[in-house]
Amino acid sequence: MDIISEILETDRLADEKIIAAHRRQAELEQKTDSEIASMRSEVEEKAQAYKKKLESRTKAETDAQLSKAEKEEQEKIAKIDDLYASKHKKWEKVITEKIISG
């Protein structure tokens, strides 16, 4: 009976080790899932921060380019207005003479 007792004891110990291994596996899986969720959250936060930084920089660059374009447009309009103010009498005379002379 001594051998049977030893076999039963060995079987019981093996069962305990298997149960402990399954518990440890479950703990490691839970820890891994938790670490993955934490990493995912961290990566998402970094991505959002980078996105905001890019949006801010892009907006600033766009605003600067838009301001420059508006200024250049105003300068061109001012030059055209100045040209018209200085030449419109002459142009009107030339056009009128061409209409009259046919």
C-alpha cells in the first residue's frame, strides 16, 4: 500500500502544481492585459498631444500665410488704385477720342 499512497500523493501534488500553474497563467494574462491597456492609453495620449501640436503649428503657419497674402493683395489693390488715380483722365480722353474718331 505504500506505493499506492506515494502514487496518490504524487498525483495530488501534480494536481496542486497544475492548479497553481493555471492561477499563475491567469495572473500573468491579467497583468499582460492591464499593461497592454496602459500602453494603449499612453500611446493614444501621446498621439492626441502630437496631433494638437501639429494642428496648432499648422494653424499658426496658415494664419501667417493668409495674413501675408491679404497684405500683398491690399498692396496690389493700392497700386492699382494709385495707377487709376494718376492715369484715368488720360485713359478717358484717349478712349473718348477713339470713339469720336471712329
